[in-house]
Amino acid sequence: MRLLKWVSLGLGALVALVVLGVLVVVWLVDPNSFKSNIEAAIKDATGREVTLVGDIKLGFFPWLALRTGEGRFGNAPGFGPEAMVSWKSAQLGAKLVPLLRGKLVADRVSIDGADLRLVRRADGTANWQGIGGKEPADPASKPMEIHIDGIELTGSRVSFVDETVPRHVEVTGLDLTTDEISPGQPFTGTRVAGVLHLDGFPIQGVPFKLEVPRVEMPADFASVQAKEFSVVFGGFEAEGGAGGALGEHPKLAGRIGSNSFDPRALLNSVGVAPPKTTDAQAFGKLQFQGSWSFDDGAIGIEPFTLMLDDTHFSGSFHRGSGNAPVGEFALKGDELNISRYVPPTDPASEPFVLPTAMLKALLFRGTVELERATLDDIDMKGVTLRLLLDEQGLRSEPKPAKAAP
């Protein structure tokens, strides 16, 4: 018993000595004097120049915390002098005792004003390639186990310039938050919001938000399961769930349901002029819900319901994989006033043009069955429309000829 008492006292004294040493470092040592050492260590680990412009501060209670001011992470050779990543401030805290055991239990990682610039040249080289330094990783080394209390990214920006397409994607006002991140545990409390800018969008961009309460993924990221999610894109809102296998041949399935949104306004928000119709109020309200699947490029939506203005539809859609796949759809609706949707008779009115060459290359074929349809003074019942969308635009398709007996 006396031996156990002395061992306990010795361990307590050792812990107190470590705590006292940390306090001395925090109170008496200026961390800014180690800036050059920190910058050199990061360069050795990543192969990129790092500049810590702002002050570095250390904290102790309740975490061993490191706070930095403004900083920059260098670009790859040949990609210009602009930093690949910059930030206004960052903070990372860690529990001391697990750190001494080779385990990182981190406080919430907070970064404000980050600016990430990704570039892929026309020859396929990218500025994110080569990060990791020149020294190969030791295959026998055991990776550090990392637990993070959460991530908080505020007031940030991400841009991606792809010269192979070419394409420019930018997200401004980016905010990202997560709950605790631990190996083998689900991701929870994930929220991403910002403003999306694409070529052809109006200058103000389109605000978006994605919230996923819980995502389950194995360590090898071979599958994903998100039973709930919600997304907002401009005036479009939707909720649903998704799950399935990832990898080289992904196979996913889920459900989705939208709010009642204005498709004209949504098209305008992404820089696409909506189709002109005789009734300016037509094509002004859309809502849908259904089940979907994705199997290595093939897409299926069945069953689904859709409400366009005052008309209720139900049906299915399937599009195969491979080169030049054709989308097949079948819709059944109640009542539709066709006169509202035909183009105006004004000869000066320009016809609706599909927005991009990619859309013009899409192939869709299907039928629309209506219980009742009206066109001017004509009242029709049991109407079937066969439609074809190809490089020539949207038009009716002749009824297939019956085989001779």
C-alpha cells in the first residue's frame, strides 16, 4: 500500500511538472521567435513555401492552443506568384496528454478568411500536385490517430480554373461547420453555405446551402449513407436521402422532394433566359418528388410526381450509360391548357434556344398522356403526345408503325 502511495505521488508530481513546463513556455516564450522554424518545417513536409505574416499566440487552458494571424501557402512552380492558399486567421487546439502518446485530440479547428485557388493547366498539370515534399513516406511508420472536435470555416473563398474545358468555378462567402470528426465514426452536423459563381451566371452568383445531419462512411470510403439532407439553391429547396456504393463503378439510390419553386426565376438566376410563352404566367410554378438511382452512369427516376402550374403529373424517367445515351420518359397528367405554353405569335419574338452545346447534344424521347387538354377553342380528352428532344430541338415524334401481321 505504501509503495502504491509513493508511485501515485510520483506520477502526480510528474504530471504537475509537465503542466508547469507548459505554463512556463506559454507565459515566458514568445512563439513568434519560432516563425522561421515553423515555416521551414511546413516546407519540408509539403514542399511549398509558407509565410506567417500575422502574430502567433499560444494558449493553455483548457487546451494547448495555437492561434495565427494572416498567412500564405505557396503555389506550385510555374503557376505564378499568387499564393495557392491564404487566410486571415486560424486556430488549432490540442489536449496535451494524448499528444504525448502520439494521439491528436484536437479542439475545434477555426479558419477565417481562407482563400483557396485551384488551377489545372491545359496540359493537365495542377497546382495541388506534388504537395507532400520529396521524401517518400516511411511505410513502416504508424499514422497518428486524429480526433477533431469540429471544423469551422468562415468568410472564405474557393476558386477553380480548369483550362482543359475551359471552366471557371468560384464560391464566395463560404461557411463550413461540422461536429466531431473521429476515425470510423459518422460525420455529423455538416453545413455548407456560400454563393456559387459559374461562367454565364449573373455577377451576383447564386446562394446555396447544404445541410447533412449524419453521414456514415467506412475507412476506405467504399460506400456512403446519408439518410437525410437538405439543399437550397436560389429559390429551389429540396430534402431527401441517399446511399450506396462509391468507387470506380458507383451505385447510389435515394429520394428527393422539392418545394414549390419558380422555374423561370431559377433559370434567370443562372443566366438562362426562360422559354417565351403566350401566357407570361405559364411555367411559373414547379414541384416534384420521387425516388432516384444512379448505376455507373445510368440514371433512373421512378416513381415520381410532378406539379407544373395547375397540372399534376406522375411517371418515370430512365437514361442509360455509355456513349450518346437516350433518356426515355413517360408522363401521365390530368388537365393541361396547351395554349398557355405555345410560343407567342409575335414575329419579332426570338425563339427559345437551348442554353449550351452540351444540352443540345442530349437525347430525350417519351410520351405525355393527358386526361384532358385544351388548345384555343378545342377541347380534347385522352390525348397522347410523343415528344423528341435532340440536336434539332423539341418536336413531336410520329407514332411508331405497327408491324404487319
